[in-house]
Amino acid sequence: MKIMSINCGSSSLKFKLFEMPEEKVLAEGIFERIGMEMGDYKISQFGSKKDYTEVALPDHSVAVELLLNELLKRGIVNSLEEIKGVGHRVVQGGKYFTESALVDEWSKGKVRELIDLAPLHNKAHLIGVEAFEKHLPGVKQIFVFDTSFHNRGMKEEAFMYAVPWRWYTEYGIRKYGAHGTSHEYLSKECARLMGKDVKDVNIITCHIGNGASLAAIEGGVCKDTSMGLTPLEGVPMGTRTGNIDPTVVSYIAEKEGKDAKTVVNELNKKSGYLGLSEYSSDARDLEEKEEQGDERAKLVFNVQAKRVVDYIASYWMYLGGKVDAIVFSAGIGENSPQFRERICARLFPIGVKIDKEVNNQRGKAFKFSTADSKIECWCIPTDEEVVIARDTVRLTQK
Ligand code: AMP
């Protein structure tokens, strides 16, 4: 059965076509600069190189039409009827969704209602759904929420902010988290690699890419996570601050004659690695600088490392001091031995010991803690798309 996994952004559409239940990727690619004067797309078929085409992509519907035509033209599918389901990543599911859901009028209405909390993302997801409704009529579609893994597990004490209660009841102000699909995948995959049932292990997952979040997972249930109402909360990231004193917003607004929205935009887009380094939001650029002896680049990484370790330490406490594994994933977590070493070196008080030689690998799953480490340390590439495909199979077969 062929299943499509889709991640729609405001000007992009990423896809992976799976043969299920084998979980074999038949094709994958990305359409970018949708809605701009000139767009482009890259598609790679199983076993072949990615090829690149420049073409105008006025809207998502044109991109979906092109994608389906390419699948037919390349013989990846012989007929569109072979595609039995389409799963969409959705950034914000709010309080409504603790599980993935079939796309219907009710669920679309809720995703629409949540646009205020994730303006660019949720709007784009709905546009993606409508494009597939038009070009694959009758094919079941599924919403897979970034928030539902967290929403299913966190207790009130973990997700409530200490703000006026009315803000919560009237506006839904609370922690929702993000990257839930990745954290869920990583915890299950880590348990599998450890040869254990996920119900029997406690795991702290660190999804550290351009966006970064951590989660405390007890027996497969998420107890806490670092992102909040929006992805701005938590640890410093490529361009986001992570936690700061909210007074900074009114202070800078007053000093620079800006409104709160503009300042918050700078906290999202001009801060983190980029803001502190005044050089780049990309970890590779900063690692290169650090190797050349650049003190600022070193400081940037140390600021982030301190905060990441603050979270790991607090999650260790929250999980009762019983943590079986720490998982590192996403662009930086998977690919940067320096990042993992910097974090793990600060975790020696809770008994973490790593093998630096083993750690010096990237982009694949491996354990790099020593045999006498009290907590296992794993590097595991994340795979949100396969979770979307699995949920799509499960819900379309119901
Ligand atoms: P993501 O958002 O998960 O795609 O992660 C993007 C981040 O991963 C960027 O900061 C990249 O610099 C970083 N990254 C990717 N490859 C490497 C690498 N080999 N070493 C260090 N950082 C990397």
C-alpha cells in the first residue's frame, strides 16, 4: 500500500512516498518557493540521485498536481489509485488532539481555530490538505500533530503557566510543546535498540536541530517538554532565544520604538546562535569558527549547552532520578560529536560517561556511552515521516 507523508509550510511542500507496511521510501522530495516568481522542486526516487527542476509554483495546488504527475511519469506509481492515504504533519493541535485524526470537517475546523497559535504553519497545512482533496479526491487524509504526544502525557502541573487563570480558560495559554512526533519516534526506537519495551524505560530525548526541544518520557509517556505555547520557549536554537525574562520585550520595545510583535519576531528569527554570534545560525559555520579559536562561537555553544543540561538535570529529577537513556537527534544532535560531547561532559554528576571514539560518528544510530555509564547515551536519526505514514495506515484502515 502506498502512503504519502506531507509536511506543508507556507512556501514549501516536503513529501515522502512510502510502501507500507514495509516502510520502504519509494520517492521523496521538496517543492520550494511556492507563491514566488520562480519556484523549484527536487525529487529523488528510491536508489537514484535527487534531480532539480526550476518551474513557477504559483500555489500549493500546482505543486501537488506536479508531484502526482511526476510520480506517474517516473513510473513510481502506475495509477494514482495506488495511493491509499495522505498524512499531514500539523504543528499545532492545541488541547483538542491527543492522537492523530482523520481529516474531516470537525478536525479541519479545529486546525483552523488554532491558526492564531501557529499562524504560518496551520494555515499552510490546511492549504496542503485542500490541494490533495482536489487532486486525489476520495483518498483519506490524516492530521498528525506535533503536539499530541505531549498533550497525551503532560499533567497540568507540567503544562500550566503561572499566569492569570482566565488567560488559560479564555485564550488557551499553556504549554503545548512541539516536535512530538520526533520525540515519540525516538523514545520507541531507543527502547527497541536497547532490546526493551518502551513501557519499561525512562528516556530523555534531545531533538537538536535549527529548532531544538527536549522531552522527559516515562514508560513511553511524555511528562514534560521544553517548547511551550510556541516553539520559542526552551533552549537557545539557531535563531530563537529559548527562555528569557519576558520583560525584555517591553524594555526593547521602548528603547527601540518597536511594538511587541516586532520584538518577539526578533526573539524568533534574529536571536539564538545567530543573535549571539552575529555571524550565523548554522552550527557547522560556528563549529568551524570555534575550531579557528573564535571565543564568541565557543560562548554561543556553551550558553546553549548550559541550558540543555539545565533541562536534562530537571527532567532527571522529574523522572525520579531513574533515567535509562538520553537520546540525541536532529541536524545537530545526529551530526555533531562536539555537541554531544559538550553536553555529556556536563552530565558526569548523574553518572554519564561516554566513549569519545565511538561518539565520533554521525548520521546513524549508535550507543556511545561506556559500559559503566549509569545512563545509556544514544545517537538516533529521527524519522517523523515514518510515524506519519504509520499513523496514516492505522487510521485509514480503521
Ligand atoms: P535541522 O533543523 O534538524 O535540519 O538541523 C539543522 C542544523 O543541523 C544546522 O545548524 C546545521 O548546521 C546542523 N548540522 C547539520 N549537519 C551538521 C554537521 N555535520 N555537524 C554539525 N552540525 C550539523
